[in-house]
Amino acid sequence: MRNRLKLGAVALAAAFGAVITAGPPAAASDDEFWTRSCGSKYYAFSDNYTSWTKKYSGGDCSGHAWVRVKVDGKWQSWKHSANQATIEKDAGTIELSEHKGCETCKVYLLIP
């Protein structure tokens, strides 16, 4: 089972900059869901090999699904797509992942 970062906004901001974690997951303990204020719902997943963000329900949001991963201590570039953005690493080297529902939206951090 994966561990999830459960720090408060202040502690998290000190540790990771402006990153804010999501609340408790709606379903499984290693998945993450959130709804933007415009009504679109997003789903994020991360393990050591794959991280992805998916826009899975309507609403009025035009924002894409966004994801990026940390490998060897360095954050890689954001990847985005209208429906689902996925990053895969064959060697199982994903250390952390960040997910969001638009370019300037709140960021959700997952620990594989």
C-alpha cells in the first residue's frame, strides 16, 4: 500500500513550496479524486512506474489533466492532455508525482 503525504498546508508549503495535498480519497486509499469549482471531476494515480491524471466527468471546466513526476531528485516537465495525461517509467523510479486540473490550478501531491 502506498503512503500519502498528510501534512497541513503550512507545513507542506514549507517543505514543497506552494504544493497543497488533497483531502482523503473518495474510494481506495492509494487513489485521489477532486472536483474543481466549475464542476469537472479529476482522478489521479501514482505508483513507482506510472503516474496519471484523468478528467473523468463533465462540468464546465476547459482545463486539461496535468501530471509531472520527480525522478532522481528532480522534477520533470508537466505533461497535459484534454482527457488524460500519463507518465510511465520502466525502471520504477518515480519518487513523487504532482497532479492538477488546469495550468494554474491547485497542485495535488501523491507519494507512490
